[in-house]
Amino acid sequence: MLFLERLRENCHKHGSKTAIEFREEASTQMVSYKSLHAGMSKAAQWLSDQGVRPGDRVAVWLPKSVAGIHLHLASCSVGAISMPLNPAYSLPELQYLIRDSEARLLVVGSSPDSTSATKEALSGYGTEVVGMDPNRFDEQMPSGTGSCSSTEAGADRLAVMLYTSGTTGRPKGACMTHASLTANMEMLDEAWQWSSNDVLLHALPMFHVHGLLVALHGALYAGASCIVHPSFNAHRVLKDLASGECSVFMAVPTMYRRILAAIGDDRLDLRHMRLLTSGSDRLPVEVFEAIERQLGHRVVERYGMTETGIMLSNPIDGDRVPGQVGFPLPRVEMRIADPETGVESAEGVVGELQTRGPHVFSGYWRDPDKTKSSFNDDGWFRTGDLGKRDSRGRYELTSRMNDLIISGGFNVYPTEVEHVLARHPGVYQCAVVGVPDQEWGEAVTAFVVRRSEEVLNDELIIHCRQSLAAYKAPKRIVFVESLPLNAMGKVKKHELSRIADSLDER
Ligand code: MLC
């Protein structure tokens, strides 16, 4: 049964049960399964009234909100392609994504002023831009019951497109069908033993696979309840975890680090929780151990990516090994292969993690070449991550084949930052690398050869923030006389990462 059909069934079955409790600092919005269905139906009707048709891309650039959830589910249910966007994107990033996706509709949050600025920035794009106050969503929806047709959601129809950073410096749209989303739900439902009695504490962003397709969809698929925080705040999360009302929590390692920092040397017994998971970045063994020591839980570390959803997970029943990402989920084919020859590697030998199965995405938006090169001839999707498998079939990640930086669970490709930095008139040459960092896992760090000593650190960071979401901007700029180059004239990035700590900021 497709995810949406299962959701509709849950809406009828669970009726007055809470689907979403949206907890803000000062107020709480309760959404039962019945009202979730009503909100989706109205939003579906509204989308149709806006001219959205099956196959159209619906971009939603709203802060995390109940309105955003309704619009996402409604877009999928009318056969459109839901495209939730990071509210932190800069206008130039938004322009690129809207132009690339040729979105039919863009829903933007906030004031009439910023709506008109967005409209102006996107004029001539052929995209309808509609401003929406997420707190007054109901007022903008049509009266009556709306219509939420299920006939539009064919298994092979695209349901969601999530933009992910690309090696070339341009984000690419990863397209997921209703079938692949559903397959990932079925796998996780079985592997993590979701039940309708679960209560998920949701503090992740809802514009990525982790928060949207793993956490939110996972809970709704199971008919469980979600306590949703509008953003991550370690103290608020701790308070709700301690209250005893939640059974499941999902986070990225940076969030766990902040939670541990918030409890300091104290301990908080979370053994009433059924499941704590970590993903989107590697969980350092010392963080795993500190969580066990201070929260009484062995976190389930799992491995996934935008193009595949979750592929590997430590077991619910069985040992959760720190530093390892566990076993393939049911129906996931996984292997380690030599990245050059494509030949499967032996146990214990490091190679590229490759996967096949119903969970894999259907390709990059209008980029058949990139899609083709992401798979080998036998249909294995190439993750670009290196790792090995032990004799019991457990997988461990070792490093990456590309120079992707993962900062606080967000992917940042150096090329994207380098392109922006290079546009500054004071920058002669630059190279961006990820440097190990206590808070972010890796910190975006730029090495710059400047044209004049007058170019300052802050000036370059501000310049980056004008074109890039703040999390992509370098945390540190290191001015150097020259960049280390290899015989081909390419920057030796591994050398930069090594020397980053030993160089003084100037
Ligand atoms: C925020 N900032 C970051 C950052 N997040 N900088 C680097 N890396 C990040 N990840 C910046 C802000 O822009 C801000 O800049 C400053 O840090 C402090 O902001 P903050 O308020 O403290 O940050 P916060 O909003 O709390 O965000 C931290 C965070 C967030 C950890 C909660 O980064 C986050 O939600 N990460 C989760 C990412 C995620 O969900 N990934 C899933 C990808 S899916 P300034 O200077 O303006 O103050 C995927 C597949 C899979 O990978 O398998 O899961």
C-alpha cells in the first residue's frame, strides 16, 4: 500500500488521535489524524485552484510549520511534486532552484514586503509566487471540505524532489517516486518496529530526507503521534525527552553534542524511550559512549542519503556497535565494490558502498547524464562513500571519494563556496575544505590567496552569506601566500585539511 493510501487509512482509523502536536515556546497547535486529513484535503483543493496539475513542482519556502506539512502532503496527493526548501536559502540560491525546477508554484512565508521582493526576484520565471502566513493557513484555504483525490498518486509518479549539493557546485534535484518513498517506509517500519503507540519527538528540519521522509513520514505511516518543535533547541528537547511522553527521537550528531553539553556532567535517564537514532553524519564513538553514559541509551546509528533514503541500520534487537552503521534494511541490496573496476570487494576490504533496490531514487531532475554516471552498468547506485563489511555483514564507513563537507548534518560541496568566494574582487585564488570540528563535525574552512592585505576575513564571510545559506559560509578563512598544487596544477586539498589547524588566522 502506497504511503499516501496508508496515511489516509490512518486518518480514518485513528480519527481523533493526535497526529501532530506543534509545540512552540508560547503555544501549541494540536492536529488530530482527522484534522490532518481535512487540512490536506483543503490544501489539495487550494493547490488545484492555483492551477497546480499532476507533475507540477510545488516549492514551499516556509518555516517549519503545520501549514508546510499540509502543503507537502497535499502536493503529493494531487500528483504534484513536493519541493520543500530550506528557509535559510539566499535569494540567489532560491532563484537557481526555481529556475532549474521550473516550479509551477512557490509558497513563501513572511511579510508582504518580502513576498514582493521574492516576486520581483523571480519575475519572468513563470512561477506563481504566493505569500502565506503559516499561522493563518486556515484563513487562506478554501471553505468546505476540499478534495484530496487518491487517484493521482500512482506508484511510479514522482512525489518529492529534494535538492542536494552537487560536486559541480550546483545543487541537483533528487527525484523520488511514491513507490520508492513507500519502500523506504516499509523497510524502516519493519526494522525499527514502529507502532501506533509511538510518540516521536521531531526537532529536525523538514526539508530533507531525515526530518521529512524518515521522521515525519515514519511516524505518520505507523499511525503514531509527533511532537514537533519549530526548531532545534537542546534545552527544550531535553525537557520533552525527560517528560516521559516520547518514545522515539531522531537527530544528527551535532544535536546530540548540544544535548550532552546542555546536561553537562549530569545524567538523565531516558531508558523509557524505545528508540534514539542518529544519522546524516557519522556519530563519533566518544559521542555514542557519552550518550550511553549520560542518557542510558545505545543510539541506533544508521546510514542513508537523499538519493536512497535509509539503507543500513544498527539493529533494534542486537548489538548496536559504535562506529558502525549496521546491516542492510530488509530488501536493500548493499555491497562494497572497487570504485574503479566495479568488482565486488572481499570482506574487510575498503571500497565504495553501492546499493540496489526499491528504495533508490529515480534520478536527478532533467539530468540524464548525471543520473547515468551515478549508477554502474548493473544498476548499482554509487554512494561515493567508502567503507567495509565485516564477517557478520556489518558495515562501517571509512571516508569519502569526493570532497563533500558534512557540517552539522548539512551537505556542503566546496566548489559551490569556492565559486562564490572567487567572485570577490579581492580573492586571487581560493580552496575550501572541511576541517574536523567539535561542534559541526566538519567546519567549512576557506584558504584564500588575496590580492591585497586590505581584504578582511569578515568581508569575505559577509560576501559569501549574500549568495549562500549561512551554514555554507566558511566558519574560518585562512589567508595564505599560495595554495599547494600537484603536478596537474590541482589544489592538494588533503594537505590543506592537515595544515588548517597549524596555520594562524591573519
Ligand atoms: C546552522 N548553522 C550552521 C549549521 N546550522 N553552520 C554550519 N553547519 C550547520 N549545520 C549556522 C547558522 O546559520 C548560524 O549562523 C549559526 O550556525 C548558529 O545557528 P544556530 O541557531 O545555533 O543553529 P541551529 O539553527 O541550531 O542549527 C544547528 C542544527 C542544524 C544542528 C540544529 O544545523 C540542523 O538542523 N542540522 C540538521 C541537518 C539535517 O537535518 N540534515 C539531514 C540531511 S538528510 P549565524 O552566524 O548567522 O549565527 C541526509 C540523509 C540522511 O543527510 O541519511 O539523513
